[in-house]
Amino acid sequence: MTRYIRPNGFAAAALAAAFFGLAAAPVSAQDAGSGHIVTIGAGPQVYPKYPGADSYGLYPMFIGGIRRPGQPMPFSAPDQGFGFGLLGSDSPIDIGPVVSFQSKREEQDVGAPVGDVGFTAEVGGFAQVWIGPNVRIRGDLRRGIGGHKGLIGDIGADLVLRDRDRYIFSIGPRVRLSNGRYQDAYFRVTPAAALASGLPAYDPPGGGAHAIGVQSGLTWRTGRNWGLYGYAGYDRLIGDAARSPIVRDLGSRDQFSGGIGLFYEFHVGL
């Protein structure tokens, strides 16, 4: 499973706030006019320390976004990376670039000398289609830069229920795909590592689906400017990944994640 710092355009929101001089004023869902509405917030989240781990880390979760007044809060699934569509928010079909991040795996977290995997930026693109107002199907394909250097993809569908800006609830299944280079980085045990660790040697025969799961998120506006965001996710490692001694003997096939945060919205303008 790949886990990201909560995306939703945090960096864009911070940059926009600086550009507009933080000329902040309260906003509501009905506000219209010039300028932009900036969303910014944070909270804690937990997820496995590396793909296949049975130990969890506590990490910061950043929430952010920027939109024009009068536009509803955009939907963003908990596990999608930073990106933007090229065809516009009103188009039922969209494509665009996306980038995600995978934290470093250290041998001491695994409990065996199987090698570190460095911090990875995963860069690629996405395509999505809305089937009516409440169902979205999306696929991502990304390549690791630094770290694992493999290919990884996600295919998912989301049921999205909303009351404009009062709440957005989503839930849907996921399939995680990866090539042999990604699976070698996280699930391979070389003969040298087997000799040093006592684990059996293991070489994943190839790529394919390495996990299936489900993701759910909730954005809830608690007042004119304040709101809560939370998510929960579960992935189950399958196939060659599940057969790895790193997972079978030292880790876990079950990968849980979740987080909750508080956000604030304000209006900025020239």
C-alpha cells in the first residue's frame, strides 16, 4: 500500500494565501464575487511504516484547497495524490498530472537486514470519469523517483454523497498494481539478506496486483468557516507481495490507515 501526506492542494493554498497577502475575511458556501476561497488545516494520521509492515507511525496530515467563490468544495479521495485536471471541474471526463510520496523504509523498522528503501516521489498521471453525479471511476499510473524507482498504479471507484458544502462522504474499492521493480524493492529477500537474517530467499516473479482494499472519507462543515475532515482505509496484500517473508514472517497482510483534522476557510482577494 502506498500512503501519502493528505493532498488536496495544501501547497497551492499556502502559495495563494501568500500571494494575496492573507487579506482574510469570513466566507460561507453562498459567498460569490472576486478573489478566492482558501481552505487550510491539519491533524494527525496513522498508517503502516512501510508497505507490508505490522507497525504504524503517527504522521502529520495537511488539508488545503483553493476555489472561486460560489464553487462547491471539490471532492478528493483520501488516497489520491497532488494533481489537477486539464479539462476543468465541469467535465465528466478528466485527465492530468499527479504526484504522490512514499516515506522511507528502514531496516530497523523491518527487523531484518533486508535493505533500506529511500523516500520516493511518485510522478505520473491520472484519468477519471464521473458516471452521473455520485459515482467516480479513476486510475493513476506513477513512476518512483529516488527510492523504489518502480511503477505503481491505483484503480478505484467512489460513491460520493454530498449536500453541497455541508458534507461530502465517499467510499469505494481499490486495486493496487505494481511492476517487478517496485515489488523487488519492498518484498524481495536476496540470498545475501537471507543469509544475514535467517529469512528464506524470495524473488517476486513479476508485477501485477499487490493489494485490494477500500477507502472512505468525510468532510463536514461545522460552522461558517470551520470544518472537520476524516478518513479511514484498509488494504489487504495479495499475490506475490503476500507471499514475501518480509510480509508473512515479519509484517502483516492487513494494512489499516486513518486520520482526522480541523480546517478553516477564508476569503482572499486583491
